[in-house]
Amino acid sequence: MNRLSWFNTVSLTLGFAFLYIPMLILVIYSFNASKLVTVWAGFSTRWYGELLHNEAFLDAAWVTLKVAVFSSSIATVLGTMAAYVLVRGNRFLGRTLFSGMIYAPLVMPEVITGLSLLLLFIGIGLDRGVLTIVLAHTTFSMCYVSVVVSSRLVTFDRSLEEAALDLGCSPAQAFRLVTLPIIAPAVISGWLLAFTLSLDDLVIASFTAGPSSTTLPIKIFSAVRLGVSPEINALSTVMIAIVAVGVIAASLVSKRSLVRQQKDEQEAARAQ
């Protein structure tokens, strides 16, 4: 077994420190009693209480949550369907174009995506609001779901589906009863990834949001331009906690599914 060299250890330490020390400082100062962000005046949960009474932040958080749930759910369904077609579908006319259109948002600058969607909504006469943000977030997050689900479908044992078909299942029943439960961890991971991307998006939402549909990142960005307040630290800490809980939950679900799959394989091997 190869051991980590001092260079790799130092590089990893510096990399993790660069990523997580700012977040740790933000979390610590969210419990600061002082109005000055960089001056520690004692431990206090005052700003979390004031955050709960800030109607502007609460309304923006509600809009962001609605957009994230709806867009990630739609993106998961469409992304799973696209991944299934790309992996299971044989060569068909337009497959290269279809694949390129699915993965284009991965490399497309967000400014271009947001501007093009804005022009589209203006061209079709659709007023900007929650609906346009949901459509925009679905557009760019669907490709991430497709990548995650495709990686699972590539390693999927198709003999399980064939056995279900031999036992009388229709293709739809085989997918619902066999394929979908096995790839469920990848689907859930894709949903959580799309949810996190929607929760964090600022650029695309700023192009497609309307006056009455301000998302939380837009609200935070506007507030920071006037100066960072402890309420923003508290709000950021809450968002970090939500994302962390989601990632941990997805990891536990994936691990439990993997253990269950290994047990099923061992029982099948013993039965043979």
C-alpha cells in the first residue's frame, strides 16, 4: 500500500484549509453578539432570531426552496430518461446531436445560458417569475443528473432485466420493478445535486427572475453590496447545514443500498 508523501500531505492540507477555513470562520461569526462582522463580542444566537423575523429573507428563501424542489424533480425525471436513452439506446439518427445537446450546459458559460433563456422568454411573451426560474434551472441541472445516472447504468447488469422479461414482465414493469430500485441511489444523488445547484445559482436566476420572484442568492448578493451583516452569516450557516445534511443523507442511502446489493449477490451465489 502506497503511503502519502509529505508533499501530497501538505498539498491536501492546504487545499482543504483553503476550502473549509473560510466556511468555518463564517459559521463561528454567525454566533457573534456584535453587529461588526469581524469583531468578536461574545457568543450569541441573536442573529438567528432576527433572521426568523426578516420578511425579505424569508420570502426569498421560500421562493428559492420552491424553485429548487420543482426544478430538481423535473430535471431528475428528464435527466434519467435522457441517460436511459443514451446508455440503452443503440445507434439512432441524431444520437450525437442529442448527446451534445444534453451535455452542452456543462461547458456553457452561465452568462450565455441565462441571456439566451431571457431572450427566449421575452420572445415567447412569458413573464419572468417563479416559472421561468424553474424552467431555467431545469435546463442546466438536467445534464448533471444525466451524467450521474448514466455512470450507474453503464455498470448495470442487464441480465437482471432479461430475467424479469423472461418471467413475464413488460419492459415498463421491468424498469419499474428491477432497474429503478437498483439505480435509485444514483437518481437520488442526481436529485440532490440538482437541488444544490438550484439553491446556489445566482447568474442564471438574475437573468430569469422577475420583480416578485427574488431568490435567496440574489437577495444575499444585493445585501452584501451594502455591507456584510451578521444576519447574512447566520443565513449562510443555515444553508451550509441544509446542504451538509443532504449530502450525508445521500451518502448513507447509497452506502445502505450498496451493502444490500452485496448481501443479495452473496445470497444468490450461495443459492447456486
